[in-house]
Amino acid sequence: MRALKHLSHYLTKFTALVIILTAAFTFFVPETFTWVKGDAQIIVLGIIMLGMGMTLGKKDYQILAQRPLDIFIGAVAQYTIMPFVAITIANVFNLSPGLTLGLVLVGCCPGGVSSNIMSFLCKGDVAFSVGMTTVSTLIAPVMTPLLISYLVGETIDMNGWAMFKFMVLVTILPVAIGSFFNIVCHNQKWFHDVRAVMPGVAVIGFACIVGGVVAVHGPKFLESGLVIFVCIAFHNAIGYVLGYLAGNIFGMSIAKKRTLSIEVGVQNAGLATGLSSKFFPTSAESAIACAVSCVWHSISGTILANLFLWWDKKQGKETSTVHTVN
């Protein structure tokens, strides 16, 4: 078990690298992940969300109850900034319906589980991060279908009710099960061991989802990859900036502003990929946009967290220099 814990730690630490290597390997050996589709993909998504649920206990729900304004601000920012920035970018770049759908799908999904880790790494407000991810996930079955229908419903044929039921199945149910076990079994050693391994399992699941998309649509990556990447990079970066500014407008602390920036910018693109494959199987461009987002959000979020740490060190050195001179 100790070895598994160490493996989980390193998988979590090098999430971006794992995702990139998986995508690159699958591009040349696609048969490796052709099994990640249909029910198998739903199970993988469920396992990822189960891992998130296992981190939620009574204290986390108490935090939600004690900080309703922060969580409300975060949820509003989450479900306004990214969806509307996505459709704006799609219109500015005159993207095809498929690419537009993919970008908007990513924007309309809740925050990613990895955002909690990134918030921890950059000395953000972890409780706030977990609270935001939890609430955005809980309301996702309602908000995601509504926003997608509103933003792209006129050009994309979709079943909002079916998407709602699917999201309940792959988000609310596994999160609730994981949280239940955390509350009931949090004092038991076996549960602590399993929970310590789950982040690594989530990274592997995340990699499998990306691998599944690359296996099916890999050859099409090169056809419109540059356009996809530019739009996703803009979308992601604007999310970081506007998320931080939103925290600034409401007078939040530096830790909260960093957390809000990461929570808004880093989306659950794995879920978006699953939704694309499930409800829009004929839209290859949509799946590609979601898969590229999976990779890029992991990379950029890690980079941003490290930049925040670098800034802290730089400020600390400057402060030390000032004190020395005085």
C-alpha cells in the first residue's frame, strides 16, 4: 500500500506529463485505448468523481454552510465567465459548429478535480477550492445542459433531459457515494489508505479518457489542431484573468483570488469529453476540442500554480533585501 501511495503522489504531481505522454503514445498506438468508449467511459468518469467525493467530509459541508457568499460568487463566476467567453471566442474566430460545441462544452462544465491540487500547490484557499468544485459539480446537471442549449442549441441538436440524467449518473451519484464513505468510515485505516491512492487513480482515469479520444480522432488532430489550440489557450487564459479580477472586485484575499482564478480557468474537460462522446458521437471536432482542453488545462494550471509560487519567492527575496539595507 505504501508503494501505491507513493505512485499516486507522483502521478498527481506530474499529471500534465502523464496526460501528454498518454496522448502522444496513443497517437501512434491507438489500439491501446480503443476500449474507452460507451459504458467503459462512463465507469471511468464515475471512478474519477468517486475519488473526489471521498475527499468530502462533514467539515467540507460545514465550510460550505459558513461561507455561502464566497461559494455563491465562485459558482456565478464559474458558470458565466467560461461559457460566455467560449461562445465569444467561437464567434470571433468563426469556428465550425463542431469546434464551437467542444469549446462551449468545456466552458459549461464544472471545475476540474485537479484544480484542488493546483490551489494547494500555489498556497491558495484549499477549502474554498473544494467548496467551489463541490457546488459547481452538484449544480452541473442543471447548469451544463441549460447553458449548452442556450448558447449553441440553435445549431446543435441535443437532448437536455438525457444529458441531465447522464450527469447525475456520472457526477452526483459517485460523489455522494464517496462522500458517504468518507463521513462513515473516516476513522478507519483501510479508508485512509484507499483515499490516499484515489488521486493517482483519478489521473490514470483522466489519461484513459484522453487516450480514448485520441484513439478515435487522433488523425484529425493535425487537420485543425492550431486553431483548436489557439482558441483553447485564449479561453483558458481569459478564465484565469477574469477569475482573479472577480476575486479582486469582491475584495477577496490573495489566497482566495488565486483559488478563484484556478477554479474558473481549469474546467472538468474530462467530463466534457465524456459528454461529447455520449451525446455528440458524430462531432469529431467537438471531441478533439475537449481532449485538447484536457491536456492543456492540466499543463497551464500547473504552470500558473508554479508562477504564483515564483512570485511569492521573488517578493520574499525583495523584502529580505529591503530589510537588509535598512
